[in-house]
Amino acid sequence: MYSEEARKKASKGSVQITVSHSRLQLRFRVQGISKRFNLSMGLSDTPTNRKAAEQRARQIELDIASGNFDPTLAKYKPAYSLSIASPDLTPKTTPKATLDTLWEKFIEYKRPQCSPSTMRLQYKTFTKYLNELPTHDLDEASVIRDHILKKIPIDSAKRFIIRLSACCNWAMKSGWITENPFQGMASEIKLPKGEGGELFAINPFSTEEREAILEALLANTACSKFSRVKHSHYYPFVFFLFNTGARPSEVIALQWKHISDDFRSISFVQAVVESDQGAVCKHGLKTQERRRFPCNEKMRGFLKVLKPKEATAETLVFPSPTGKWIDSNNFRNRIWTPVLDKLAIEYRKLYQTRHTFITLALENGLDAKDVARLVGNSPEIIYRHYAGNKRDLCVPVF
């Protein structure tokens, strides 16, 4: 038992150990709190249990002194007393994760890693597909797969299932689920021969077609007499595309600060892309941070003539008639399509100007590795999709 000194009233901030009904108890007051605290240790009065009570008393005193005191006493109660005090003994269950909730979290995870155009063109489309699924139950993955294959074009369906699998892999690593029900599904989907994505639907213009397009733009051949904007305004834009192989988004974003003062090089460092909020200019390119393009004599002469005397570093090299970024959709509908129609040239997207440059560069003897550096692709892409598909193949005599 404790001495009379230990039974004396404890000062505020100090913890007194007492015995009540043969059980150890801690009594104390805290500065600024009027009530007295009584904490039962749930331990009988034995030498070993007293040591445990003293340790708990010191912990409380330190917390009071440092301002970390827990007035609910939950921090200081023995583990068993906490479980006994809990009136709700019903086992807790974690809500079952569903595909739509995982996808929403996955999108927010991917957003800072993807360009605005990728989020708009890919993930916005995939989200639309997901919202139209008959179920979001992960146990019904095969039902989801069958619905996708039935309702969505085969190449888009395969890419969608690849994204769903990526979402579930991320969810596993994040601790949301324990297995990926879409694992390996995409590899079982065989695309019809020739399907491979629009990026590599390479159908370049011939040299004759290229020159006819440029001449038609310059002469306003396909321009309606009622048109407020002449097609010739866009001649420099299309000329540049055909002669650099740059992506349209990169060319639209060019400013004169990206052209060297001696017109010997061009620095591609940014691109104008479509986002949910409209056109935005993003730093960096599709596959690299920046790219330098060396100008030949033809390009140097073109740029010298093109640059306005009043141009500043921030002035766009290829502005719209109103001085803003060229609207690619508006250009396609009002300029590009009418010109091709007038010339009776098979319609091809503006991106084919890039394919045309690469194809002609290879046909004129440039090494595939050098072409890759000029246009910002990997040599593997050039070899696989361009070098092996030259228009004119000649079997040498050997």
C-alpha cells in the first residue's frame, strides 16, 4: 500500500496513484480544467502492476506539461478497457470497390501526368464508354468485356480494355483491390489485318500533289468569291508543314523567338492542343522536351521573307487572320477540304504533311536515324512504319 505522503492531494499536473476496490487508479487535475480525472487501470495492487501504473502516470504528466494531454483519456486507457467500452461489436466491413469509383480516382491520378489533349481525346472518350457499361461490378469483368466488344469498334475496344487493366493495376498498388480482373484480356483481342491505329495510317502526298496544293493555296484557286479570308493567308503555314515534317500543333505554337536570328535553326518547344477548356499552349512536345530543326537554304529564304518588320519575340509565326492561334478544325473545314476537293485529290488529314516529309526524306537518301532526329520520332518508328514502306521499290542487279 502507498504511504500517507502519496495519499496527499496531488498538485495540478501531477498524477496520484490510489487503490479503489483493490484496483489501481490514477487521479489528477489539469490546469484550466475544473474537473478531477479518475482513470482506472483495471489492475490489481501488486508490485508489478504498480510499476505499470507509474509508467502510465509519468506519460500523463509529460503530456500535460507538453500540451499534448488527451482529455478523453482514450490515449491512456488499457487496450482491454477500450474494447470493453465500445458498445458496437458489429464487425466492420469495407465497401466493395466498383469500376466507376476506381476509374474516377485513376483519372485524377493520371491528370497531372498527361497533356490536356490526351485527357480530352482519350480519357474523356473512355469515361463516356465506362458510363455506358451495363455494370461496374468487378466480378462481372467478362460481361463488361463482351459488352465493349459488341458496342465499340474493335481497335477502340482493345485500347479501352488496356486502360481498364491499367486502372486496376494502379488500384492494386494503391490497396483498393487485391486482383486485376482485366489482366491479359486485351492480348486475347486480335485486330483485323491492317488495324493499327490512325497514327500509322500513312498515306503521304506525292511531290506533284504537294506542289498542286501549295499552288492552289497561293492562287486562291478553291477560294469562294464570298470568302472573307483568302486561302493564300495559309500558304506559309502549309508550306512550312510540308518542308519540316513538324506536327501541326507544334507549328501553330511557333513564335519568332523560336527562330534563330540568322534563320539557320528552329526550336520546337511547345504545342497548341485542345483541352476541355478549349485550345491551350503547353510546354514540351509529344515525345520530347524540345527539338532543334536545322534550316536549309530554301527554308532560310522562306523565313526571311515571311518575318514582318514589326514582329516581336512573342509574335506568332503563323497566326490566324485575327492574329490568334490557327483553329485546326476551322482550317480543315474552310481551307484544307475545299482545296483537296477542287484538285480532286483524295482527302487526307493535315497530319499527312508530316508523313509526306518523312517519306520524301527517306526516298531522297536521308538516313532513317537522321530523319527521326528531324521530326522527333524514334529510329525504331521510322524503320518500322516508313523505311519499310517506300513507295517505289527497286530490286538491284546482283
